[in-house]
Amino acid sequence: MTNEELLTYVDHTLLNVDSTWDQIKEIIDDGIKYNTASVCIPASFVAEAAEYIKKSGSNLPVCTVIGFPNGYSTTATKVFEAADAVKNGATEVDMVINVGWAKEGKWDEILKEINEIKKACDGRLLKVIIESCLLTDDEIVHMCDVVNRSDAEYIKTSTGFSTCGATFEVIELMAKHMNPDKKIKAAGGISSLEDANKYLDLGAHRLGTSRIVKIIKAQ
């Protein structure tokens, strides 16, 4: 795969707590230049980013995160966040599940929350972050089943703010248990072109990373 092709799978991401508009604008410019799948940014920048992209003449998708990074906000709060993000111009939403519910086996509650959030997305893509580093393999398989039964389009490994990001083993496990009509996003710690390509080879359809564009820019 060429670098140009690889970049079309990348959600070019900046979610640092101290992110500034100038930094967000830089990754938007890079996203436009390198034709990334989206830019993934904090919700507070979505409206400004959408307007900036519109003025540029680009159709670069804007992705944002809700219930981020811990996932234990109430469902009502997450629903509001999703609706607000869409109203502000987000075209993709990445939500964090309540990991505690997963540890307790509350699969139906998680499914219900995902579907309520999906309704609030009003037709926009929804990716479900399961924070795989905090789950057992059995719990990851259960979450694959939940996302398969849900209205969300993607399952996603990680926020990038916990103990570990994506791993090859988790992507392999997800690929074995996700339905063909659902997609997988690997995120967190993807730091080389070799790793990025391997994640795609193993079954990922999107890569959440801030580093791949930087590597290619530096070449």
C-alpha cells in the first residue's frame, strides 16, 4: 500500500487536553492536504473546524469524541453530547462505553446506550470505543457481539488515554468476531508505517493516530 493510500484510512487525531485552535487548524490543513479519512478533534472545536473546512472548499469529515475518555457519564449526557456535536458540524462521533458496565456484564444496558446515542447522531457515523486494554478477551468478544447487534457502524479499541492503545492481538480477536457489515478502528499508540499497515492487514478499517501524518511529512 502506498503512503497516499494509507492516509485515506487515518483519522488524523488531536485530543490533548491542552490543544489550541492553532494546533487544530494545523491538523485540519494536514488532513485536507493528505486526504485523511477525517480529523478527530475535541468537541469544543467542532463548530469552528466545520466552518474552517467549509471555507477551504474541502469536504474533510470532522470526527469528535463523547463520554471521553472515561465513559462513565450518564447516557443522557452522552446523548446530549452527540446531538450537540452533530448540530455543530460533526460528521462522525466516537463514543466511550461505560467500562464498568462491561465488567459487570451489563451488555443489554450498553446496547441500549449505544442505540440511543446513534439516534442522536442523526445519520452520522458512530464508533464505539470499548477501551480494550481494560477488558478481558471474553469481555472484548461480548462487546463485539453488542456492537454487532447495535446500530453503530464501528467498534474501536481505545481512547489512547488509558493503560494501552491498540494491539495486534486485539484487532485479530475483533476481526474474528465482528460481522462483515461492521468495521473496526484501531487507535492509540500507532507509531510507525509498518504497524499502521499491519493493523489494516489484520482487519482494521480505520486508524486513529496523530503520528502517521507526521512521519510522512518528515520524509
